[in-house]
Amino acid sequence: MKSSVMPSIVQMEEELLKQLVTEVKETVATDFQMRKTAKKPSFGTLDLWNIQRKKKSATLPFSRVI
């Protein structure tokens, strides 16, 4: 077996650690506004009923228009 093992804890300088964990309070894009989207209609029971009413069945006889 190998006896050399990498340390599991990352070691870094104290000053560098302080720079990484300091809180930065910045405001970016203050004039940005979300675009208002129109509410989409929901798919309801009437839509399902229309789909079933319009679908063709394989058991019904084929009607021809002459």
C-alpha cells in the first residue's frame, strides 16, 4: 500500500482566506425590470372533451362524400 496520502483539508494563507470570505455588498443592474408575460390559458376539461369528440376510431365505418 502507498504510505503517502494527500491532506484532505485544503491549507491556504490567512490573508487569502480573509479576502475570500469577506462580504461584498454590490448592486448590479439597478435599472433592470422583469418583463411582464401574459398569463397562458390552462388546458381544461372542455379541451379534453373536444379532443375525444374529434378523434377517429378504427372501429367506425369510413364515410365517403360523393
